[in-house]
Amino acid sequence: MLRNQTVTSSRPNRNRPPGPRGLPIVGVLPYVRRDSLRFYLATTRRYGDIAYLGRGFYAINNPSYIKYILQDHNSNYVKGGAIPNLKLLVGEGLLTSEGGFWRRQRRLAQPAFHRQRLGLLAATMTDATVEMLERWQTFTVGSQPFDVAAEMIRLTLNIVSRTLFSTDMSGDTNTVRRALPTSLKYVRQRSLSAFPPPTHWPLPSNLRFQQARRALDAIVYRVIEERRCSGRDHGDLLSMLMLATDEETGEAMDDRQLRDEVMTIFLAGHETTANALSWTFYLLSLHPDIERRMHAEVVEVLGDRTPTVDDLSRLSYTRQVLDESMRLYPPAWLISRSPIQDDEIGGYTIPAGETILISPYTMHRNPAYWDNPEGFDPERFTPEKQAARPRFAYFPFGGGPRICIGNNFALMESQLILAMISQRYRLHLVSGHPVAPQTMITLRPRYGILMTLHQR
């Protein structure tokens, strides 16, 4: 139970906001480890827009404060929180690097995600989805249960590898499914430890992580080596990175930097989209009226033909379903920032080097901006209702200069996949199967999402 940490509060100190009183030395870490989502929800509901969590951590739950940190005053902030531990997995990639180096890498990768180029990738996305749907025919026999979360990982991994790296990683799916959760769990455990042990100690957790990272490294380095050997320019993200040269030295990226960038895009590019889709199918199975309305739109717009990028604007309700799903289950559920210089937020001083925690999960449930915040209602995302809300009441991809580089890629991919599955099938949650979120770097379904498939 998390009742104890919300009953009493610490007194404001050094112009700090009030917040939950933690335990000696370890502070609130035990409560966060036990149930992070419940802890942050309870904290923001009791203390409001800003709370001090102890150990130099603050929780922010106000759109104007979030806008100030992520957008208006972003130059004074760097990523904090779990980032040092995440670097153990992805190195100095787009997700974790800072300053001029990050800006350079972002400029190099940005052309791969321009809207015009994304339109050219849509056919690859739909081809991969057609292949999956054909394979799904076996699940219709006898209503055979299957894990839709595992299927979405398999599909999005296939799409990322084919669109951004022009390679086939379908044979690596099982390796990724084993190694990635191990790696993400390790990163989270270290981030929530008051005294994480040195990574070189031969502890079981260190050894498991090192083995998982080696497995992922082997995949990424193989992709890089195959491209170097071919000598071909595929015009994809990998080619853009490999052909780029430093403006001052004229040198190309070495294999280590390529590895970091490819690992970041490879993991972030399929994991977040797979989770968003998995939660969407779960929510639709609980709300058949919404599922029927979405299916009616898909039939009206597409009939039985394969969608193209030009259809997406007409699949407006389908997009609203995705938006509402990501409101309730944002794939990236927690964002952290640390001020470079002392700053002031909400009348409180935030000293340089301390950590601000911003949770889309809690902001998306803030009753000041969302009626019936726990309900599933795609009508929240009509153009009129979106225009009436503050910009940072909803931010599943972050915001400001460091907004997710692949946000438009992920939205297009998700909308195409959701429409194509709806054309052919209805998915029903298996009765009695437990569904619960797991807070790692992303918001995963802890036990998968076991469903049965029913042909239209």
C-alpha cells in the first residue's frame, strides 16, 4: 500500500515545495519501486502542480511549467534521472546525448523522418502488416489465444528494420524479445537504487544485463558490417548516418557511434509503437461500441483495399482512438530534466543539478484538464476539444526541441496498422487474463495481452 507516503508531508525547506515524507536515507524510493504509477498519481493529486520528493527530485504536473521546461527555457535543461543508466544500453545516441553533439546528430538523422520521405515508407509498412495478417489466419482456428503485445513487437521490429535500415531482422525477433526486457529492467532497477553497485561487479543482475547487451550489440554490429561490405547507399537512415562527415574534421562516424545511434533508433523505434498499439487493442476490446465506430469509419474510407498515406487524414476517428489510448498509456511515461543553472518554477527555486520528473501518465490524468480522466473517450481529440486544451496537457512524444524524432513515423505506422487489422479482424481479450502496466523506460503490459482473433 502507498497510503503512508501521502499522509504526512515534508515542510518546505530552502524555498522547496511540500511533498511526501520518505524514509531515512532512501526517501521515497521504496514507494516508487513498489508501484510507480500509483505513487506519482497520489503525489500529484495531494500536492498539485509541484512537489518535492526528496533527494533532489521534484514532480511537475502543470502544463505551463512543462512548457517552460521542455520548450521555452529548454536551453537551461539537460536530461537527467535514468539517463546515465540508460547510456549503459544505448550509449551516446539521440536519446541520451546533449549539447552541440546532440544537435549535430539530430540534423543528420532528421531527413530520414521528413514528411515527404515518410510517405514513401508507407507501402513498406503496409506490406509488412499484410504478411502478419496472413500469418494470423492460423489464430482464427478454434479461437486460439495469442499475445498481441508479442505480435506488435514482431511487426514493428520488422517495419523499423526494413524502413530505416533496409534489412531483415525477422530472424532476430526472439533474441530482441528476450534481451530487451532484461536490459530495460536492469536500467530501471539501477535508477531506483539509492546505492547502485558498480557495473563491473560479477553480480547476477550485472551478468544478465551484459549478456543481453551483447546479444543486442551483435544484431546492430551485424547490420552495420553488412552495409559496409555492400557499399550501397540505400538512401535510408543508416546510409545517412554512415555517409555523414564531421564539419570540422571531415571524419565519418566510427562503428561505436554508429552503434549508439542505430541501437537508439532500433530499440525506441519499435518498442514504443508496439506498446501503443498493444494498449489500443486492449482498450478497444473493453469498449466494443468504440471499436464498432472505428471499424465503420475504416470500411467507409477504405472498403477492403490497403490504405495509403493519403487516407490517413480521412481516418480521423481512428487517429482519435490512438490519441486517447496514448493518453491513458503513454509509451514514454516519465521524462526527466536537470537545470544547468538554478531556476525558479512555481515560485520555488530548483537548484542546478537537481532532477525534475515530468510524467505524461499523471498529466494525462489531471482532472483539471480531463473530465473522467480514467475513462476511454476518443471524442476528447476532436479538433475543437484539442484547441481548447493547453499544449502540454497532452504530450505522449515529449515536446520542445527534444520531441521524439520519430513521432510522425510512429503515428503514421500505428494508424495504418490499426486500420488494416480492423478491416479483417476483431480482437477480444481472453477472460481472466491479467493486464497491468509495467513501468520500465517504456510502459509495457507486464503479462502481455492475451487475445482471441475473430474474422470479419
